[in-house]
Amino acid sequence: MVVEMKKNVLIVGAGGVAHVAGHKCAQENDILGDICIASRKQYKCDAIIDSVKRKNHVKDKTKKLYSRQMDALDVPATIKLIKETNSQIVINLAQSYVNMSLLEACIQSGVAYLDTAIHEEPNRVCEDPPWYANYEWKRKDRCKEKGITAILGAGFDPGVVNAYCALAVKHHFDKIDTIDIMDVNAGNHGKYFATNFDPEINLREFKKVWTWIGRKWVMEKVHSIKMFYDFPVVGKLPVYLNGHDEIHSLSKNIDADSVRFWMGFSDHYINIFTVLTNLGLTSEKPIKTAEGVEVVPLKVIKAILPDPLSLAPSYTGKTCIGNFVRGKKDGKKKQIFIYNTCDHADSYKEVESQAICYTAGVPPAAAAVLIAKGSWDVNTMVNVEELDPDPFIALLDRMGLPTVVQENPAPLEESVRVR
């Protein structure tokens, strides 16, 4: 039986991650077909297209690369846009508040959907775990009934690190005891304070820490548990126990006693974040100024801080993101570190971006290629760890994010409670 490949991609969003995905989809448009980039601010979409053309990244010049204005919360209008653009794959790289609206539009339109982050409601943060059960998984039966491919969390973390877990299960372990996902940025952007993603979404993560330890959910205070690790390439750096999307699906889909997520922060970052939080400036709750104007403090902070993509030209250094996995193989204890390193300067040279956006933007483009070619067109809703990791990791190697599997890595140090 000949399976018809899905063609034509609608990228929703025009931030730093969409910028990279736009480049990478254009480089694969002989497979993906026409590419439309759509956002509330069409001029930002046009800026991405200008960058793609400036770097001569449109592989097949006969295919269209164009922009549209859209409100992703408007489901009927989104369905109309999907039909007008004849898009069969929708890559959601917009703010996570629109996830369920976009997913609904894809289900009703009968097209594939993928995103890179969990759905959030503007007035709720760090809801009870597992997060995916609150919104996404409630729609899984509908996706299966209608044969809709919906791939959740197809960025790097979540995304590639989920595939690393699947890789560990498939090739390296008979039994997994613990998974420690670690993400560090050994880079310097030259700004006093900045976030590497949308500041509003980035800072919302740091409200409470839900982690999976001893096969149960444990809640810890933010930035309260610290550990140092001697990373390949970038060296010994501090990481803090953090809550993150991938734990909420890995706890269900990977048979492991514990799954923890660690993120690297400098002392300077922790100090600034602590002051902002203590002043109430990272709050998502609306307040009124003395003049009676209603504002959300977190949105004010977002307006003040630099656009993440603007950091790219001056960024130096590298990122390292990987999974430290411990378990048994053939009855013997084993531990490995599966990781990627990405260079800020190289990312800017290739796609006019910084490495954090690069690591998040390449994977959804790769996932779209696998949907188009059929190997990941699974006609149901899945998280990345439920898919075959081999074609994904092989494609990422070719597209600029090579994976390294380090046997007998530097050991994990004991974590300490710091607050």
C-alpha cells in the first residue's frame, strides 16, 4: 500500500524558536512542501522569511515561503487558515496559552499537530502533576478516533531528551533506575539580565518544583537543591533541581524509579530572579497601579527584558543538554550520559540565532520531516518517548544537533539543599 506523504507546513509563532524552525523547514522543503509562517504580528513572520532568504536556505525554489496574520485562539479562523494554506502539518511554536485552541483546530481540520511545550492557562502556574493529564491527554481519544497525529513536546527539553530516554531503553539498558536530565548554558550574552526564551513563559516555570522520585511526585521549593556536574566540553557547572514538562510524561511512559530535571543558573541570575520574585514582579496575577491601570507584573518584566533573539549576535560559548542514565545491562550496573553541545556563534553564523533557540527550533522541523515521510505519522497523540528514537536522532545529526553517548561519564555529585 502506498502511503501519501503529508505536505505543506504551517508554523504558528514568530519568536526565536520559530525563527530557527523556519530556516530548518526551508532547508527541508523538498520534503515538507510550501511553508507558511503565521502570527499575530505578521511583520515578525516576514523578518524570519527575510533571514531565511538572506542565508539562501530555501532548498526548493519552486515551493512557497510566505506569511499570514492570525489569532491562534480563534479556532474557526485557524481552521480557515489551515484550509486556505493547504497545510497538512501544523508546528505550534507560539505561546503555550494557545496550545489547546491550535490542537482543536488541527483535530477538526484533520491535520497533524506538534508543539514544543505543555499547555498553560494564563492565570495558572505549575498545576498538579502530571501536567499533560490536565489538558493534552484529555484529547488523546479524539485524536485516535480521527487518526490525527499529535506529537507533544517535540523541542529539545522536552523533546530530544525524551528521545534520549527511549534510546536508553531500546539500546543501552535492561532496567533503568534513575534519569537525570541536565541543561546548562555556558554562554555569555553581555546583558545585565536576560532570559533565553520568552521571558514570560520562562519565568513562569520557577514557581514550584514537581519532580518524580521513588515512583511518586515530590514537591520542592524553587532553586532549593543544587548540584555540580562536570559536563563534557563546557566543564564543571552548578545545576538546580527544577520542574519541567518532560518529567510529566516520562514518569508514565518510561519505567524508571526516578526522573529529575536540573537546570544551570549563575549566582547572578539566581540573585536577580530572587529579588524580582520577592518584589512580586514575577507574578502572573493582575494588579492595579495608583492611576488605576491594570497590569500583569510578569508582562511588564517581559516588556523590559531583551528579546531573546536580539542576544544572538553577541552570544559566545556553548550549551550542553543531556540525560545521565543509571541502571543495569546484562545483570551489571551501567551509567551513560547522552548529550548534545551547541555553539552560540555557530548558530548565529548558520541561522542568525543563538544556541538555545537553535536547540529548540531544529527538533520540531525534524519531527515534521518524519511525519511527512510517514515514520512518525502515527495517527494518534503521543509524547516523543513513545516513538522510535533512531530516525529522529539520525536526522538531528544531519540537521545540526549531533548526539553523543558517553560511556562511564563523570559521576553525579551529591546534591545539597541551599535554601
